[in-house]
Amino acid sequence: MSAALLVEAVVLRTERVAPDHYRLVLHAPEVARAARPGQFVMVRCGSAWDPLLRRPFSVAGVDREAGAVTLLFRVVGRGTALLAGTVPGDALSLLGPLGRGFTLPQAAEAAAVIGGGMGLAPLLFLVEELLARGCRVRVLAGARSRQYLFVPEPAPGCEVLVATEDGSAGRPGPVTVLLPFVGPEVRRYYACGPREMLRAVAAELERRGLSGEVCLEERMACGVGACRGCVCRVRRGEGMAWAAVCAEGPVFPAGEVCWE
């Protein structure tokens, strides 16, 4: 886990990618160099003390050469509305990268990457890193409808299968309808999305003998484990414990998470 940095990032681009959904590209070279897939940043959304708390966002991509960090977010309140209104040249206070990211394979292998809704955001960065290591990647992507599908750009070694709840793209239904297409060549999986989706994915793929990691989505206030507001129950040895998702996650081995 890399040390967190407190930097002033400069907005390079803010673009609407779907109703109430935005892509924010920031110039933050130190964070771009340090970030790993699955980690996140805490952003101060305004220049004043309202809103008071920073907002957490998964790192959706980096361009280390250009020093750029990409975030994807949905407008859900005052803080994210302020971010949606940023323009090139605006400055934002950024704390990160934070948390424990995904474990990348040491050698090229086949992997499944499974995401639902905004859970696709950190997986876009992950797919880039897996492909850079020579892995073959099968992406299972799910969303409410076609316009909310955020999938990787076409690339050699990457196959994308999609499902939408309204049937507007791919197979109709949640992303779990695509689980039969996780082929026998896959050796590990990575997933992010709503908790019920992750529980279903973990149960099915564990039944098939696959190990994997899940990136949990939780509300976070501090981002560093101090407030204990984002804890989840995990298995530790023969017992159970409460883990701070922001500091001990957000990525956990799927077998560690207590889904009940």
C-alpha cells in the first residue's frame, strides 16, 4: 500500500458520460505515479467548508506519463454536484491514493473481471493493468441500461460481455446472468458492485473452486480508518472481526467477507 499524498490537483476535463454521471480528469502527477487498481482518493468538492467532508472516488484510470488521474462519479448530492460543475483550470484538494488495491498476478494468466453499475469504475483501471501484464481478460459488465455501461476500450486480449436490466444491450438481467461465461481457463476473478451482486458472484464462483477479490462499496467519512464508519465483518483465523473498508480494504479476498 502506497503512502497517501495531499496534493492540489488541477481539473483537465469534466465531461458528462450519462444522465447524472461524469468523468473527471485531474492533473495530479504524484497520485498518478503511486495509484494502484482498487485504490481510491478523497476529494474536497468545494473551496469552502461546505460540504465539510471529502468524498471518496475510486481511481478509474491513470496516465502516468501525462500525470493524469481519471475519476467516474454519479451526482447524488451537493458535493458531487459541485464536482460536475468544475471546469478546466479549477483546483481541487486530493488525498490519496488510499486503501488496499487488487492483487495483480505475477505472471500472465486468464482472469475474469465482473462489475455492476458504478462498480465498473475501479475495474477499468484494473483491466488496463492486467492487459499490460499480458493477461487475458474476460469482462462481465452489468448496468441498468445501455447508457450506464462503462466498459473498457477494445483491446487485444480483452473480451467484454454485457448485461442490462432493461435488455437494451447484451443479455437481459443483472450481471450475474453472465457468470456461466466465466470459462474454465480463468484462474482468478475480481469483482466490484452492489453488495448483493458481490455475494452472488462469490457464492457461485467459490462453488466452482475459483478464488477472487472483491472491492466493497461503502460510505466513507475520513478515508483513513479513524472514524470507523465504514466497517464490515470479516473472517480472521477461527473467528470474526470488524475491518475498516477504507483502510483495510476496499479490496478483500472474497472468502474473507461475511455476507450475512
